[in-house]
Amino acid sequence: MNTAEIVKALRAKAGMTQLEMAKRVGVCTQSICNWEKGYKCPTADSLLAVCNAMGYDVIIKPKYEVYKKAKYHK
């Protein structure tokens, strides 16, 4: 599932129009439309706002582990 499909599915599940979602997220209706059509991707802040507006908690996990100690440290 890509970002466009996720945004559209979240909005549909909440039973909201694009206008209602835009007001809750704090963006214009055209932004929601562009995200759902895949023309543009929401910024990280906007995506967090979408999740918060829909009542979802967001957990951000790093893709790679960060090592606390250098591999060759003596």
C-alpha cells in the first residue's frame, strides 16, 4: 500500500470528506486531493497530523541501528 492509498483509506474509514480532513489536518483541500491521487506526498509533519486527526498513534522506527560504540574503538 502506498502513501496515496493510505491517506485515502484513513479518510474513508473515518467517513470524512476531503474538506473535513483538510480542516482537521490544517491544510487546503487541494493538498488532500494531491496526496490521494499520488501527485504529491505529504511532508512528515502533515502525515503525522493526518494520523493524529484520525486518532492513530505514530511510532517512528529507524531503518538502521545506530551503534553506540565504534566498531574498532580500543
